[in-house]
Amino acid sequence: MRVYNFSAGPAMLPLDALNVAQSELTDWKNSGMSVLEVSHRGKDFVACAAETESLLREVVGIPQNYKVLFLQGGATGQFDAIPLNLTAAGDKVNFFNTGQWSVKAIKAAKAQGLEVDVIVDRAESKYTDTPAADSFVVDPEAAYLHYTPNETIGGVEFGYVPETGQVPLVADFSSTILSRPLDVSPYSMIYAGAQKNMGPSGLCVAIVREDLLGKARPGTPTIWNYTAMAEADSMLNTPPTFGIYLLGLILKWVKDAGGLEAMGERNRAKAEALYGYIDASDYYSNPVALDSRSWMNVPFLQANSELDKAFVAEANSAGLTNLAGHRSVGGMRASIYNAMPLEGVTALIDFMTDFERRNG
Amino acid sequence: MRVYNFSAGPAMLPLDALNVAQSELTDWKNSGMSVLEVSHRGKDFVACAAETESLLREVVGIPQNYKVLFLQGGATGQFDAIPLNLTAAGDKVNFFNTGQWSVKAIKAAKAQGLEVDVIVDRAESKYTDTPAADSFVVDPEAAYLHYTPNETIGGVEFGYVPETGQVPLVADFSSTILSRPLDVSPYSMIYAGAQKNMGPSGLCVAIVREDLLGKARPGTPTIWNYTAMAEADSMLNTPPTFGIYLLGLILKWVKDAGGLEAMGERNRAKAEALYGYIDASDYYSNPVALDSRSWMNVPFLQANSELDKAFVAEANSAGLTNLAGHRSVGGMRASIYNAMPLEGVTALIDFMTDFERRNG
């Protein structure tokens, strides 16, 4: 029996995709081999990777002047790789700080010798909001502005794309990519660890506009040199083949379900149901500003925080798993990525109602 | 129907391990979740990773003063990470060059600002042999000696461990780890991409002696900082969870089969059968010196090289897959990692005999 899994990542995946992966795990396409066992340079896997890229381009709508790279090391790896590829030491960059993933990206940029100007810092709100769209000024000399459109821990999501003029915009989409329609064109670079909406951990997707290539610093690790990786179709070294394969299966599921428009409607309905219930409750609360609430990660508190462990344990027994909040926020967190059906959110709301009735 | 898959990597895996992974791919340990879907910080996965490490320590016999790290980026990533962790720019290092993986490691060390002295260079033999154990002198001032115990492309393997005195010995074991008993103690660091004897691509295992920690250069990417990763039990960021899980299943298979002693006997028998057949043949040949022949990767030529494509295609039809040689060597290559049974080698020999009879 499958449960409703509210893990922040690695996270619930579409059962349809898992079923396909399971059915062919020892014999892929009647080859007598697992996809785990085939050479990344063989024609079958090269075709598989090309199909995954093609599906991603189609589903997201990635313009032709962007390269798609399949990388390793997660978003955390990119925190170092982005400065190494896009800047020289001493360059100025701008950052928004809207949560703990922003903080990590800022720390790495500094470690790579950049002059980091944090032009928005929402630590002052304890990471419960995003800045107003007209509340910041981007330095026209900055090599780029980096921000985190969705902060997985705080459950804070931008409702708009920051305007940066001529300054390249770089964004960590790890916990929101594929969750709704995305206009790639304002971005110079988008990247995302796969382990939320795209598949297993160990795969990181980067979408890089071509004019950003060719600027890597000497000593940039070969496997993260965007130019070299683009020229090698992401096969400069052995890529994470199973992740690329599984991403392809998940993209087929997204496409068959109606693409990002349909994902957006589905995710909007899930988020509205959960936030609506929480806001109508006197027992549960969500600390995030109304215009900044994440569709993907919903932290919530209960009036009696001493019951948090009981809530998580009883929910787990009821088939609603991984609801413990991040230690820095406390309470509970429901991550409701693409693979979580509305029925899962409804089941959570029913459980919350029952838990309050028994304990509130 | 499963085939005999001679791929150099990603490569054939033990069917017993794949069967377990398949059976629980949508419901791991009756959790109602796939292992692909669970948080790396949850107790189930933390226990899984700890068990994998414990099995690796037991099967290989890793002393307590070595850390085991589960990393991303493959051996190629480590070509950059090793200089960043173990040296300062300008330091002297020694390398053996015994093939194309040595060449890549040397190139990266130079890119990281090291003064590289290639104290053994077997390009002169076209990478068909290893140096005599008394034919080189290690610079006592070198930060380390790096070598490749088994060169996957040339099919060249060392029959001894180089003597380096006080100089740390660092080795890329990607294509030979777990293939036979291994004494870790002469090494300061051993690393290996998983995708030959250990599991799927996307996971790289590093075994680092503790006294090498604490020396990373400023700007070393966080996910490759050995000290930080050791302190975080390899979970500084989201690790490649499926790879760690599958490595655990494969280590169980190795252990149940009798451990590295049994693997060594099995691999010796396979190698002796294939090399013995080739050496007795007037039609097939192997270019590698007798004392340097790899137990894992067996390149071979046929007298009429115009028939190479036909050989590979007909073998494929007969259920013997991925036998094309590397483009730099030509001919054919049979990679016969742990998961290849003796029956697969026998089937290959039978096919070679038949092919020669029809074409020789």
C-alpha cells in the first residue's frame, strides 16, 4: 500500500513513472539489460538522454538559445560552480536572501572570491515573506542577481520574476521547477536539483543561456565547466544515467497529465485547499505572508506545539508521512510537489481536523 | 531474457541485487514509499547509508583510521577534488601515466596549479604494460603519488602496490575495486566511480586516511570538501540515495558469495580462461604484457580487423553485448566485472571459436 508522502525531498514521485521503472528494471526495452547497466555512450542510452532533454525543452518551453545540462552534485554543487563559470574572482554579484538556501548560495559565492551585495535580506522577517517587486535596486555592474524562487524550508515563494535590466538573472528552481508554467526568457540561468519534482537525487539540471558560456575560470572542475559539458552533450564523463532516465519517465507523466498548465492548476488547487483550511482554523497557522506562500512547501504550526511529535507520529500511522517541520522553523511541513494528488491534501486536512478535535 | 553484458561501465550488475531493487521499487521495507522517495535525513535512509558503509568496511577491510565518503561527480570529479583537498597550488606531485585515465587525472592536477612530475610514462609502450616495481623513484618532496591500478581502456592492471616511502599514495580504483582482496593500509586515499563493480553511475566512493583531512584549499567546492563531508557523514547535501542503497545490495551479494577472496578466485578463473584462449589462438590476440593484464577489462584483436563490426554485431545477436573496443585501441573489449559469471566468459569463448571457424 502506498502512502501520502509529504517529504521535502527526496520526495514523492508519480507512481506511473515508478511502475514503468520497476517493470523494466532488469530488462530495459527488451535489451536483456537494466538501464542501470548500459553504457552512457551506447546508442540506446544516448537516445534516452536526448529524449529526456527534448521532453524537458517541450514541457518547459526552453528557447533554442539555452543549453540544457545534466550535472551532478545537486544545487549545492552549483552554488560553487556558478561563480566559477560566470565570474572572475573579485567581481560584484547581487543576491536576494529569502531563506536558508539563499544563505548557502551566498556563502559559497563569497568563498569563490566574489564581492557579494545582499540587496534584499528577509532575515528580518524570519524568512516569512518576499520583497515587494519595487523595493530593491539591482547594481547594473553586478555580474548577476541570484535568488531562490521557492525556499523549501521557509515555504516562501516569489509571485513575480525580479526585474534586473541588463543584469543576468540566475535562479535556484530546485523546489518549484515543473510546478507551474515557467517563462525561461527573463533568466540567464535556471538550475534545480532533481529530487523534488524531477526525480531521484544525484541529478541536477541546469538551463544556461548560450551567451553565458565560455567564461569559466581556470581550474573550474571539468565536470562543472558549462561550456565543456554543453559541447559534450553532458557526457564529458559518465552522467547519472538512472536519474536522466527517470526524469524522462516523469516528464512523460507531466506531459500526459496536460503539461505545466495542468500542473499549475492542480498545484494551485492543492495549495488553496490547505492554506484555506489553515487560515480558517483557530488551531493551525501558517506564518508566511499571503503573497509569498509556496505552492510546494507548506509549513504550519499548531496552537499546542508540545503535540508536534504526536501529530507527526499519528499522521505517519495514518499513512501521511514525513510531516515533521524543519528544525529551524518547528511545527510541521507538508511538501506537496507535483506527484502529491489532491486526495493526499484532503486526507491531510481530514487528519488535521480529527487531531484538533481530539487535542485542540 | 538476460544477456551477457560486457560493457566497460556502466556495467553488468548482479541480478540478485537488481531483483531486490525491483521488488521494492515502489514500496521499500513496507514503508509505502520507494527508496527513491524518502528523505536522506530520515531514520530509514540514514540506517541504509550506515549499513552500506559498514558492509563496505567489512567486505574490503577498511581500517578505522580511514573515512568512507559517498560523493558525486565520478572519478573525473575527484581528478579536481584531490588536488583541492590535499595540496596547495604550486605543490609538487608525482604521477604514473599508464593510460587514458591517468592522462585525464594528470591534466586536472595541472589545471589545479600543481607541478606534476610524470615519473612513469607508458605512452611509449602504447599503454600495454605497467612499470617494473623497481624502475621508478618517487620524489620524497611530492605531496602524493597518483596512479591508476587498472586502466579500463588499455586493459592494463598493476600486479603490485607501488612503494612510495613516506609519500602518500592515491589511487583511482574505479574499475578494479571489489574485484579481489585489497590491502588498504599502503594507500592514503582510494577512490572509485561506482559504475563498474559497485552499482550505478552517479556515486563515487572515496576512502581517505584521516591524517589527510583538514588541508582543503579555500574555495574547494563544499560537496567535495573531504573534511566537511566526513563530519556530515556524507550528508552535507542530498547524496545520491539510490546509488548508496544499490551499493548496499551489491555488497550483500559480494559478502554472501564469499567476499573479496571469492571474487578474486572467480575473477582469476574468468581472466585465465579468456587470456588462455586468446594466447592459444592464432586468430585472436591481446597486446598487453603478461604481468600487466587486467582481470576486469580484456581488449582483444582479430587477425582480420575488417570483421570487427561483424564480430560485435553477431555477438550482440547471440546475447553477448557491448563488445566493441574503445576507439583508441580498436578491436574488441570484454569487460568481465564481478557480476559476469564464468558461464558468460565461456559463452564468449565459444562464440569466438565459432566466429573464427566461419571467418578465420
